[in-house]
Amino acid sequence: MGSTIVVSAADPGALDLATASARAVVTAIDRTCSRFQPDSELSRLNQAAGTGPVEVSELLGAAISASLDAAAATDGLVDPTIGALIERLGYTVTFKDMVLDGPPIDVEIRSAPGWSCIVHDRHRQTVELPAAASLDLGAVGKAWAADQAAHAAACRVGVGVLVSCGGDVAVAGPPVTGGWRVRVTEAADADLWQDVQIFDGGLATSGTDSRTWRRGGEVLHHILDPSTGLPPVSPWVMTSVAAASCAEANAAATCAIVLGEQALSWLSDRDLPARLARRDGSVVTVGPWPEDR
């Protein structure tokens, strides 16, 4: 996934088994759902766009379901049909392999085909994409992987487990006394940070500075506005949200970047605790998220 995966277990003696279980889940999801691997099942599905229904595995079907749920929950602001739009900006390989500074590109405003164009028959386990659609499950993929890995590991070892996929954190299993302490910060060496405790569900962070590249001197990032096909100019450099699952938290955090100032009321209306950091260094919290000390 081009990210660091971290596993923690409430019982140190269970850590090796929990890590092995989480690794197996994440590896299977990456092999199945990566658009960076030409032989992945997702890549084959994208290549079959416009040819009619395609039978998919239970794993890919579940991942697509999670992405469609995220799209529905965010009124389409987190949309899996941005695959072709993100690739035209140069994001065609895992971020560690990207050319971070390249020549200018000419990109017009173009909306995504839209998540409602995906025909997912969950009973027959088929997916049909129109010819113009290409799926990118990255918006919720890591967070959903964290959820799946944490639950699989916790079921196997019988104690509380935390799994972080690239900073998207999921916890599962018996509650840990005092909760899991998670540090929220823009960078590992940043002066501004906050430690919070989570007891269940997940906590996810989206940002506009962590995965950036340049084309002709213009800074681009990996979060797109589906209505324009371009990175939004957002007041938020980083948004962190806690929710019932890491996938839900990630969808909300990404949606907040796209919404801009409207994110405050959107998150509040949905009772989602959140921390939003502005470019000027100020921080705004929503709901029961603890204030910075």
C-alpha cells in the first residue's frame, strides 16, 4: 500500500500472532484492490469497464461496498470513480515510486463519472462499470484495511488490537483500560501535536501536505474534488475524525478537506468528533474532541 503498517496488542505475548494475522489481511487486500498493480483484480475490473457485469471476489466486492458506502455518506464528495482523474495528474504508481517534480501538464476541469454509475449486484457478486469509469479505492482503502486487519487479529488472539495503516487507526477486541493513546500530528517531528485516547471504532486523518508532487511548479495532492477532477483549495492542511469505524472516519476526514469551511457544520450535524488544522497553524475542534492543551 506504500505505507507503514503498525500493529499493537494489549497483551505483548499476543503481538506476534496479531501481527501475522493483520499482515495476511493487509497483503490480501493490497494484492486484490491496488490500482498500481496491473494484475490486481481491481486493475482487471477497470480494464473491463464498458463490457458488462464482471464477477468479482468476495474481498473486492466488500471493498467496493465500503467505497460506495463512503460515497453515499458524503453525498458523493468521496467518490471511487476518480481513478482516471487522479492518474492524469501523475499519480499512477505508489507514492514512494512517483516522480515528485515534473514538467507542466494541461488539465481541464472534468467531473468524475459518479459513484451512482457503478452497478454492484451484491447477490450475484458482480460489478459493472461504464466505459468512462475507473475505480480508485484509495480514499477509504487503507482505513478499511485497518478495520479488517484489526478485527481479524483481535478475533484470533482474543485481546484488544490496534492496527494503523498509514496513520489510519482501527481498534478491535476487548476494550483496553484507559483506551489506546494515539498521537495526532502533521509530521513525526512537528512542534504541534496532540495525544488522544480511543476506545473503539477508528480514527483517521486526511491531509493536503503529506502526499504532494509538482508539475510545472504547481503543487498537486492526492485528494480530488469529484466535481472538478482537481485537488481542492482547502483551508485545512489536516483533518482528523473519530467514528464507529476507521473507514467511516476516513471518509469524513477526506470529505472535510473537500468541503472547506462547510466541514465544521457538516461534521457537527453528524456528531463526529474532529480536529481540523488550518494552514496558519490554528486548530479547530468539533464535538467532543478534546481541546489542545
